[in-house]
Amino acid sequence: MPLDPSKIEAARAWRRDRENARLQESLTHSANFEPAQQRRADLAATDLDVSLDIATTNLADAERISEARQVPDAAQLREESPKTAEWLSDPRRARFSSDDIKGFQAYEKYSNRPVGVNPITNSINFAKQSLNQMTGSYLQLAGQAWEEMNEDLRGRLQEHVDEKGLDIPVRTLSDLKVFDGMGPDEALKYAGTAVREGDVGYVPINTLDEMLDNPSVKQIAATALEQGPGSLIQMLAVRGNMPLYAASLAMTMANENARQQGKEEADMGDFIDAVPFALASASLERIGAGKVLGIAAKKPARFTAAYAVKETLKASGTETFTEGLQNPIEYLGGIAGTDAEIDYTEMARQAIGGAILGGVIGGSLRTTTLPIQALRQRSQDTLELHVKSAIEQQNLDAQLDSIETLKLYQESPERAAQFLKDAGGDTKIFITPEELVLAAEEGLPVPKYLLEEAQGTADVEMTVDKFAMEILGSEELTTRLRPHMKRSADTLTQSEIKNRDNSGLDKLLRKATEDSEVRSEAEVIHDTYTAQLVATGRMNKETAKIQAAWIPAYVTTKVANERARGNDLSVAKVFEMMNMVIEPKKGTTQKPSNAPDPARSAEIIEAEARESAKDSVILNQESGEPIRLYVDTEADVQTGDVDIEPTYLTDTAVEGDPTDSSYVDLRNPLVVDGTKEDPNVSWDPQELKDLKDRGYDGVWIKSPEGDRVIAFDPIQVLTVPKVGLDQTPVRDAPQIQAEISTYEKLLACIKAA
């Protein structure tokens, strides 16, 4: 019997009404609750296995109990935070501190960061470590390959001996003991491991994980500073020899494979598993290095700021892309052939971290040629001090933040102070004394004993636990003193960093941009000089390019400095003043085509040399004019393996001497009284180097017999050729020689500029 359609429709209407009534009841009920609160309650209810209503009614307690139940792994906690682990080993302490574990770990992390680690030195040590890891991996690979081939050879020889029925032992080269009872293959593997794992003094402070955990601008910059030189080493390696770089990288991945499998060392099977990933990563590294090092860039007709910005963006973008792919590829290479499961979250972290860091380092390295001219005019010590201080201020912020977020500190400051003392050790905070006095005069609660200590000129020192108890509790006092605090005595406070003159990187960049157009003119001279170096017969074209590369850098800096003093010099004029001379190969009489004609330019060159030496202290006491000097042929010149290139001069000309005269530009020489000390005493190169390190730029020996001068850098000597002499001057400043490295010569120019 068919159903009545009207009854079917009535049943459907009843069902709709019932569902709508349930929906209306649910919506009305939900209006009484805060959605965010309910989400928190739902999580707590699920974790504690109770009803949602119970969790909602007792939300605060439910969340506290839920959080307390999330007990960290003891072994991991002890490895990451040994002081926190030791503190929590006491059950009584753990009972009232279990909800502060993350805060404890944060405090211990920032408090135990090494104080006084020079960031520049640390980044150089990281570069050394990167180089050692590549070298060590390659040595280890060579040893492993030798062992594999030797075993194959031993097997073939054994088969041959067995076929012939001979009863003789089979020996190969690996049976030779070359080092401490080891064969060649074992010795190579041992050496590789020693080099790869050797301590070069690098302290991992700003790592990729640290940057990902705290992706602030300061942290990214600090990480880029620390890891930048290491990245540069890898770029140079992959551009220099990609197969060797890829092989070294594959062996590094193979070692990670072996570790994942619990093996003591990697074998060729692990290496082969890692090869495809290493080749992919090396190819990407080579692409990025080409952009960053400017190898793949077209040389512009004119070097402008717009070109520099464009090239920087290209390099940064390329490194962002390539490093974002390289890190996950190398992660996969490290687990290839093992039973380890792929952690996609970790792969994503590696990709993001590589992209961020690659972009920053790539762009920074590409712009090195822009600010370098202005950076030369700043003291390296000042630069390091500002970088180091900025990083220490960042660490201090993190340290104080970690204390203030501790629930134990808020509820029981005395117990928190005990933990700070135990975990932080001798960590101290230094406060400017004058600011403590001013804060007290403003009515802020400065402890009396601190005011007594502030009467001197030295910074007032406080341990972190005392600071937390006596200063940090007053928000107003903390805010007042924060710009005048630091973590170590040899760094700067925020106020000192801000008020120091010429410390801004923006000024350096602006100065570099101004100098870039001058540099394009100087590069024309560089090309000419390269050809002349090749003509000496000492070097090929590529080597000559490298050796002559310092010329545009020096000329650019010199022109910029002179213009800053109000002297409108051109590149050509500065180059003429340099009086550059290339020594021909021994046995030839070649004279470089750019050597100045002494008869034509002597008067001009002398006038310019006297003008350049006007600020020198080597002056005639009566006339106040620069003293004309000559090469001191009687000086007892000693040589040594020291980074200094002194020039010995005297104010007494030797009759018939064909050499040129000179003026010197010395601003702070060590003055020696020749009436009290032997004016002819010989100077050890190390003595001169020590004087230079103390800030002296030369030695001036005053004597009735005649003054003697020692200039520490050749560029300080301003040579004037003799009129009418048709020969190359014996000594010029600076004098190009194929055996003098470009780097040493460049340093001499930079220091004298």
C-alpha cells in the first residue's frame, strides 16, 4: 500500500523543525561563551580526559595541570640545559618550578653565552672550520677509496695465487706502515677525521636554529655575520673545483648517514648514496656563487649606484632560491640509504632558514665592494667593537626578558634569584655610574650601596641575581637605566653606541656610492697595468689581473680622501703622484711605458709631493718645510718574517748617488734623540712591527750627524725623480714586485690612505 504523500511531507517537516530547534539551542547556548576560551578548554579537556563543562568551569587549573603533565625528556633536557636539569633534579624544587621549565631554559641559554667572544674572530674561525670540514672530508674519502680499491686488488691477487697453487702471503701497499702503525688508507682516514673535527676556536652562538627560533632582524644579521665567511669559503671552493667540492660534500653527507645507522665510520656505499644529493647541492651552490662573487655579471660601461643595487638584488635573490633548495637537499642526503623517516617539518625549517640566511649573506657579500672604500677609513677595532656591542645588547635583552617571564620570579623572587645565581654563575651586568647617581636624584629607588660604588669612574658591577632582586623589580628604574647597561666591561652601552660618531653603516654606504664612479676611471689604469705586468715575463694574464687589482682600490680611496680635504684631484693625477714602476724580469732592460719622464715631470711631482707631506711632522725646524730625504744606503737593514715593509731614509745625500729624493708623510713617529742613543743602531723587524701596533707610523732619529727616518709603509714615501736621469728609479713608493702579494700591498695602501 503506497504511503500517503501528505504524511511523508509532514514527517519531513517535523524532522526539519527538530533539527532547527537543536541548532537554535546550540547557537543560543554558544552565545554565553568566549570562543577562544572554549578552544583552550577543549584542549585541556582532551588532554585530561574530562568533560568540556568541567574544563570550562575550572579552566585555569585545568590548563596548569595539563601543562605540568607535558614532562620533557630528561636526557634531552640535561643535554640542552644542564643547570636547569640539575636544579630540577631536586623533587622539592621541581614541584614548585615545573611550569617554569621553558623560562629556566631560556635564562640559562642566554646567561651562559660566552662573554667577550669577538664576533669578527668567531666568524673567521667558522670559515676555518668550514675549510677544515671540506679538507677533512676529502682526505677521508681518499682513504676510504684507497681501502676499497686495495681490498679489490687483494682479492684478485689472492685468486691468482690460489689458481697457481702458491703458498705465499698476499701483500699490497696498504700493508706498509706509514704512520703510527697505520697503512696509507688508515692514515688518510685518520688525518681526515682529525682535520674535520679539529677545534679551531669557533663558538657556535648565532646558528641557523637560533635564527629560526628567534627570527628578529638583529638575530638574522648576527647569524649572517657569523656564518658569512664560511659561506664565502664554500663559494670559492665550488667555483675553484666543483668535482672536489661535490666529493667533499658527499662524504660529509655519508658521515651523517653512518651516524644515523650507528656505524663508526662511513663506507663507499654511504658515499654513493649521497652523491646525487651532493651534486645537486653543489650545482646550486655554484650558481649562487657566480652571482654573489660577480663572476656571472656583465661588466658595466660605468659603475653606478643603480648597477650596484641591481647586482645586489640579483645576488640576494639567487642565494635565497639556491640556499632554500640546498638545505633540504643536504638534509635528504644525510639520511639517504638509512631507515630514518623524512621529517618534513625539519625540511621546511631548513628551507626557510637557508632562504633567509642565503639572501642576507648573498646580498651582503655582493655589496662588499661598495662600502669597502669607506670602511677602510674606519678603524677595524671600532667596527668590531660596535658589532660586538650590538650582539651583546641583544643577548642582554633576551636575558632580562627570560627573567621577567618566569612565574617563579613573579611569585617568589627570592627562590628565583637562587636559580639565577646557580644557573647564571658569575654573569654580571655593568651600569654607567653617573646614570645611577642621576636616577637617584630623580627620586628612583637606587640601592644605597650602589650609590657609594658609583662615586668612582668605573662601571658599577652587579651579579644578575642581585640585579633581578634590586633593580629589575622597579619597571621605572629599569627603563631609566637600560640604555646605560651592558654585559661586559669591554663593550658599549646602547647610549654609547648611539652617540659615537661615524659609527653608522648608512654613512659608509653613502660614502662608498660616492666613490664608485671614481673607481670606474681607476679601472682603466688597472687594465693598462695588467698588460705591463704580463710584459715583465713574471706572470700570466690572470695572475697579473689579481696582482694589479689593488690599484683601483687605492686610487679610489686616495681621491675620495683628498676631495674630502678640499683637494680636487683627478684619478690620473693621483696615479702620477704614485710614480708607479714595474721592475722588469732580471736580465732584461725593459722599462714600463707608464714610467714618468723625470726631466718632464720633476717639478710637478716635487710640488705635489711637498703638498702631500704638508701635514707630516718630519719638518725643518727653522723653515717649517718638509725635509728632503734620500735612501739610506748605510742603514743596517734586517729582514724577518714579519708583516711590515719599512723604508730607511736619511737627510744626507751621497755624492754621485743616482737614486731619487723623497718626502715622507709621517703623522705620529717615534722620536729618538740621537745624542743619547746610537743613531746607527739596527732595528729588528719585530721591534718595528710592535711600534706599528702601538700606533706609531714610523721612527725619526734626530742626530747632529744627520737625521734618519724609517717609514713603516712604502706608501708614506713620496718620491721625486732626479732631473735628466734616463733610468728607472731604484726605489719608488709603492714599488710593484711580482713576489709581493696583492693582499699585503693593499693593506699598506689602506692603512696609509
